[in-house]
Amino acid sequence: MKGLISQLQEQEGFSESERTIANFLLANFRMLPGMSTRQLAKETFTSSAAIVRFSQKLGFGGYTEFRVKFLADMMQYMERPHGEELAMTDRDSVHSILDKVTSISIDALKETRSMLEPGDFVRALAILNKSAHVDFYAMDNNLDIANMAASGFIMANKCSTVHPAMTMQYLQATGAPKDHVAFFISRTGENRMLLDIAHLLKLRGNPIMLLTASPQSSLAAQADVVFPVATVKSMEELGPRVFLLGAKYVMDILFAVLMTRVDYHSARQKEQWLGKHFYY
């Protein structure tokens, strides 16, 4: 999902008047706090109705809601612009790379937080409470997130299964009981094998949850609950790693939500037993 500033800069699908509004906003954002729709319309040679439609096209209820979000994002952008400034080159020092990777990671977490809806966690909790088991479906590096989540779910009294082999994941789906919930992790949401598994589970009536950087993807269309995660699209080599960071963040939130429903003494007994028999 593109950020608001990126949408205004790229102007994909914008009409001529919308480009005029976007260019004015980016160049004169400091004037915006005290500017009404009528004043903005006058400056951009448009109309108040056009300003409202422009705000709604970007996903906001109206101009006021858009203005608050735009100004907040613009302040962050001015402090640390996204894009080429954060791209690593052979001219970067270790210190520079350290700062850039830190900036990318912080921005990704902030963007992920802005994309998350509390209601999605409430729906996920309701599904998990009705489910006896969590079956994970993921590939490659995303299996690391699945294994991490599975270990946390066990602490929250929710058993899980993570099969590294895709063949086993197919077999798991063909025999999944109705009280098993499927949890998919896919950055693109377009993996053909995962889509086949999701389609099968949908036909069987198993609930599906998804962690993805593409909430409008084919896999998201199959899911009952979608957790969107920010990624870096302009730097493909770093994108998967940033996605893993955001995915772990979402799993940590889900784990924390689950733990609030677990008996405290039971959780403490588990921790004490692990501390006694295992050393980390």
C-alpha cells in the first residue's frame, strides 16, 4: 500500500485538476493548516466540491480528515524523505548504512501501525477462541515468522503446526478439521501454491487469516481477516526483510492479545518450567 505522500507525488490515475491540487499541496503544505476548502479551491483554480472529491478519492471522509493525515505525513516526510535518499550504494559508509536501515525499519513499523485496525485483532481473537488448532501456511523466509508465532501461541494455550515442506502443507489442508484455523503469511499475496491451498480451505469451510504486504491481493480476497504489513517496494532486495520486521510486529501484537486471555498462574508455571529445564 502506497503512502499518502507517494500517491500525491506519483499522481497515478489523477485528472489534470487533481494533479494541480496535488502539486499545490506538496509545494505549499505549510499554508494548509489555516486553509479552508474554498481557499484551497481558489488557489488551485478548482471548486470546493472538487477538493472534497479529491480527499475522498484518496480514501478519506472529507477534506478535514485528509488535511490532518497529510500534514502529519508531510512532517515525517520532511524529517526523513522516502525513496532514493534511503537507497544504499557503494558510496555509503557503514555509519550511513546503519542510519538508513534504521530509518527504513522505523518507518516500516510506523506505516504498519497506521495500516492496522483494532477490529481486525478482535475478529482474529474471536476466530482463534473458536479454533482448536492453528495451521500455518508459508514459504521460504516467512516460515521463520510462522515458527516464531507458533512458539508464542503455545504459551497462550493455542497449539500450532508449521510444515516447512510445501507437500506437507498441501496434505495438511486436505485433511484440516473444521475447528482448525489457517494462518497464511505471504508478502505478495499472489503465490500460486498458497492460493491453491487457500481455495481448498475456503471450500472446506476453514477460517483463514493472512499477513501480507498486499491487502488487495488474490490471497487477501480469500481471507476472513487480513493484517496489512508495510514493505519497501523501491528496494526489492530489502523489501522481504522489512516485511519480516512488520510481520513479527503484528504477531507480537496478536500474541499480546492472546496472552491477556490466558490464566496468569498457568502462564507463570510454563515460564518457570522452561527456566528450570532450558537455558537460552
